[in-house]
Amino acid sequence: MSNDFLQDGNNNSRCNEPAAFGLDIYRALVEHMLNGVAYCKMLYQDGLPNDFIYLYTNPAFERLTGLQKVVGKCVSEVIPGIRQNDPQLFQVYSRVANGGEPERFETFVESLKMWFWISVYSPEPEHFVAIFDVITERKQTELALSLANERWSLAQRAAVCGAWYWDIVTSEIAWSDELYELFGLDPATTPASFEAWRNVIHDDDKTRAEQNIHQAIDNHHPLTNEYRIVLPSGDIRWIYALGNASYDDQGVPRRMTGICLDITKDKIRELALRESETRYRQMFQANPHPMWLYDLETLRFLAVNDAAIAHYGYSEAEFLALTIADIRPPEEVPRLLETIEQLNGRAQYGNNIWRHRKKDGTLIDVEISSHEIEYVGRRAKVVLANDVTERHRAEERIHFLANFDPLTKLPNRNQLNDHLRYALSLAKRSNGQLALMFLDLDHFKDINDTLGHSVGDHLLIESSRRLRLTLREEDTVTRLGGDEFILLLPGVNAVGAQCVAQKLLAVVAKPYRFDHYDLSLTASIGVAIYPTDGTDLETLSKSADSAMYLAKQEGRQSYRFFTPEMQARSARNLQLVNALRNALELDQLEVYYQPQVSVSDGRLIGAEALLRWLHPELGMVSPAEFIPIAEYSGLILPIGEWVLRCAVRQAKIWRKRGFDPLTMAVNLSAAQFRHPDLTDLVVRILGNEGLPAKCLELELTESVAMHNPEGAIAIITKLHERGIRMSIDDFGTGYSSLSYLKRFNIYKLKIDQSFVRDMITDPEDKAIVTAVIGLAKSLGLETIAEGVETDDQLMFLLQQGCNEIQGYLFSKPLPASQFEELLKLGCNCFSR
């Protein structure tokens, strides 16, 4: 290459290296080129291109790049960081300078933030000439256009539409990619054409779609075309085409452009709307619920369906002469007008209960659903009325049952909880007190069992009414169930509670008259005071329940306040109940036997079976303590059956071993005696163990027998018919009536030890014992005295003619093995 190439127009050297370019004319051409020219030499490091040095640049170079006086400088000095930011330049320049073919390319030079078009060739090894132009503006325009096209494409896709162009003169047609996609066609296999468009149109719409195009062109009107297309998959879409034609000066159409929109969803909605309008007319008349249309200004009915006519009792003509206010009670009309104004066109749904009035005056509860429509140019409202009268009553009934006792109408436990929480909060804030009472009707179950539940229900209703009337308005009376009540007395202390308890006992005890029954009833009350006896419902309830339990134990028809001792007793009872549930399975129970002796000759003729409980931790638990707990908890039935079976089995064992026949006496609890299966149970046990019925004697306390004498007579008679003998235990402690006593099929009276204990020193006890023995003789009954401990007692009983005795004078209750030793002695008991 000529060195002249390196000389500028002023003949100034631009590089230390000589270069010749040729004729001046070529230099002049380069100097005046609009394109930038740079003649450079590559620089290498370790055999790899590392930099290049500018040997020549023309004026356009400086004008286009803004770089000044770069000749003789390395590019890394002129444009710092170019090797890292624009490695593509070094790759192309190095490739061409090393003998590569000339290359043309476009690139963005990050270091200059400019786009370049570059043509590069190598005039000699390790050198290259770069001829370039700045195309940043063009590139920005292209990018903007690309972005616009992309946005237009996205807009078409979002709108589910496609664009089209038709040159009417040349018949050239163009479709956008989106239109191809809309038609379900592939642009590679189906060029855009009038025939391709015609082929996708539904056969029934082809002619009309073509006619619409020609008419729009002929009449110089915008094109609006609606037709169906059939996709290759067989699916059908609705298309809405819009277009405009352009004309020359003579009015000859030249071209037409437009878009096609997919209106399938809208068309489906439109068709559905038409169908719904038809269905609406049908549903309006066929709907089983009353429906009507009324004018929002005059409030007059405009239309009613058959269900409204049937339900409300008005004829159609009568309905249309009324306003919607006419079917409301007068007191609800202001609310109606206010609601219409507040809704102001908004829909109303059935979440409010309205009161309507039928033609006959019957009031009903309805739920209204409505929305506003335009009806023959007027604002109207279409209404559906759902009669919820029965449902409303059922809901009120459910609410009542959830909060009140259905029999007595008293609040139930749920309301008591709410009332107590409120009362406790007031008491805590004011450091006040309140009383909680447990009230239980005494022996109420016996009334139900003997006179029936209808009489029992009358008693509960009347006693509840009396309790309610006795208390203040702010007090709460709750029925827990059965004959149990809880009374909450806010602001009442112990003194006030005592006064209230006395009033309650008195009012409950007043006579009750139902039909031909004159009845009396008593109650037992337990009282707990906040905060000394508890600070919450659970604790106060336990305290009041414990106090009521003590009131019942101590004779009923009384009230007791809770004491800490009751809490200990309650804890003890709970411990015993839990332990007693497993006592049978854990073999902790045992039957002891106390001898019964003939007074006339001292022979051992019988034994009374007595239950004992030896707990591994509690030790020997007294029957006086655990028997009432067993009765109270319901455990007495399985335990009583077990005692009866053990006693019968033991009597049979002693008979098999050759001992003289004994009478085995077994106590019956009240629960056992009243159990309907008692007779069958006793007979079944006797049969299973093989013991004759005459060897068994069942003892029944006087109080149990006289509690329901008629019922007792029936049960005792049934046992007697099976050969089972009965005796009355603790005789003299109850209130026996001779008229009933003589009707009992019993054979023995047992004189209670409370009379025997002091009969030698107490004239009254002596008289009672004498009278019992005399009464038994007159009725043909045997007598047995329990608790005999001295010879004086024995001699007196002998003198009075008592038949049998038992007590510590002869023996305490013994385990079966020790009792058997007495049987083996076989001697007169009086001789020991």
C-alpha cells in the first residue's frame, strides 16, 4: 500500500510508519467520503490480538464518532474499556487482519453507545481498513417500529382479532399472523387469498358475507360483516369484520383494509340472553314462588304470576288494581318506602324478613329478592317472594329449644352461662356477691313412676312457675333436666340467700292439685356464695351440688350452705366412686356373714350377708360410707347382684358340706327393689346355684317398702309366689301403716338396733320393742332383733318372745372361712 494513504490533505504525517496509497485523487475521495474510514494495525500479546493502533482516519471518522486526534494512538487509550465492553469488534478485526475474507456487519458499540454499519478488509497482513457509518437513528427507528409491531400484535391477540389488507386493483391480499391464527390456518401452507377466506366461512353464511363486502364498496359505506367460520378442528367461531375502502378521484375503489374480531363469547352471551328472555317469561309464569312486576313511581303492580294469585288470594285484576303497599301491614309501609329509596336501583336479596298480608288478612313472613329493570320505558322492579313463615317459626323454635327448656319454658344451661358471666363481671367490678342454688325436688321420680309422666310434667311446670314468681326479675331460674334446677341470684349474700331458700322451700311445699290428685312435694337446696365458694360456674356449681347432696342426706326438705368440709367430703366421694367402679374387677369386695341365732335354743339358724370393701390404699371402707355412694352413682345394681350371687352360692356350698340348712338373708337396695327384672334375677341366680328358694330371705327396709306401698305389695307378692321369703328391715324407723303391713307377704320383722341398744335403760325404746314383738305375733310374723350385745338384752328379748337375734354378743360379721368354723362347732351359741 502506498505511503500517500497516510498523508492528510495538508500533507501532515499522521503516523510514524510510512504508507503509500496511490494517486491524489483517491486520497481526495477518501478524505471527502461521508463514511468514516480507519486504517489500523493489530497489536498482539502472546500470539493473541490485544489492541490496535490507528494509522489513519478520514475527517468523517471524527465527525461520526466524535473522537478527535486518534492517529498514532491505541484504541484502548482512545476508548477505555472497549476490549471488555465490545469484544465482537476485536474478534472481527483480528479475523480479517489475519488474512480473513472481508466482512460486513452491524453492531452496537457499547463503549460509544452507538450503532454502526461496518465493512472491513485487510490491505496487508496484520492491518485492516474499517469503513463505517453510524446507523443509530435508523436502528432506533427499526426498534421502535418492531416494538410497535409487537404491541400491535399483542393488541390483536388480546382483542382476539386480526388485520387484513386487500388491493382491489391487483387482487393482492395480506393477513396478519393473528388473522391466520384466528382462522386456524398456517401461513406456510395457505397463502392469503379471497378463496382461502371464502373456504373458512360457514356454508350458510358465505353468500351473505360476500354480498356485504360488495354493497359496502358500491355504496361507499364502511364494511360491517358478521359471519361464522369453521376451523379445521370443526369448531365454529363468530367473526365480526370491520373495514374501509379507499377510492381514486374517479370514485374507483383501490384498496380496502380492516380487522376481524372473534365475537364468539359475545354471540354466545347474546344467544343465551335471548334464550334467557324466553325462559324468563316461562319461569315468571311457571315459578312456584310468587313473582310480580311493579312500577317504581306509582308502586302499582304491572304483572303477577299464577303462584302470586294462588298464594295471596287476589285475582289478577285485583292485583293490578293494587300497589305493593296494599299487601303490607300499615306499620311496615314506611320501612318499605325507605328501603326502595335506599336501594336506588341496586338489587335486593332475600336476607330480610318482610311481613305481607293476604286477601283474607292472614299475615305471612316472606323473603324478597328483587332487581330493577326497564319495562316499556318505565323504571320497574321484578320481585320474587319466598314465604318463609313456617321456616321462620321453625327457626324461632330451634332458637327457643337452644336457649329454653321446652317443658317449663325456663332458660336452659346456655342462658345460665351467659347470665352468670354477666353477673360475675358486675360482681367483680363492684366487689359484690351473688348466690348460686341447686334445687332438687325430693322423691320426684316416685311420682313419675306411680302416677305417670303427665302428672310429673304438671308438677314440674307448676313448681317452675312458683319458683319464677318467688324470685326477682333479675334472677335466673334454669332447669337442668329431670327435677333439678339452678337458681342464680345476682347481688345476694348469705343472709339474703337464706331468706330466699326458706321462701322457695315453702312455696314448693304448698299442695298441688291436678285432676283428682292432691299431691305434696318438697325440695332440697344447696347454696354457694360468690366469691367464697367459687369464682366461676363450674366451681360454684360443684359447691352448690355438694351442699344440696348434704341436704338430701340429712333428711331432705331443707337447705344447706357449702362449707370447706363439704368440699373434702365431695372429693372423698369422687375418689370412692372412681375406686368403686373397679372394685369388683379388682377383687376388692368381699361378703361377710353375721350369725342369726334362735332365741329358744341358741342354735345358729341363719346368716346375714354383709358387704365389705378393702381398698389397697384407702383401707377398709365403711359400708355406711360407700353404700350410699353406690346407690347415688348407680353402681348398686351390679354390686347388689354380685352380693346376692355370692351369698346364694355360699349357702349352697355349706349345704353340700353337710352343715345344717341355714337361711341366707340378703339386703335389697331401693334401686334393686324397684328394678323390673328383680324377680327373674333372683329366680335365675337360685336356679344357677341350685339353692332352694326357701333358704333365701330378702330384707327390705321399712322406708323403701312404705315409700310406694302399692308398688311394694305387687313386687313382694310376685317374689312370694316364687317361694322367696321377705322380711322388713329396720322396722320401727319408718312410718308403716297397719293396713299396708298386713297386706305385705312377709314373714319376719327385724327390730332396728337403735331401739335394742338402749331398751334396758330407756322406757320408750323398751315399749317400742315390746310393741313390735306383740304386733308381729298378732300378724303371725317372726321377729329378729339386731345389735344384741349384752346378756340383759338377750334375757329381755327372750322374755318378750322374740324369735331370733343377731349381734356382737355372739359374733361380729365374719369372712366365709371363719363363719364356717362356727358351723363346725355345731354347739349352742348361748353356751359360749
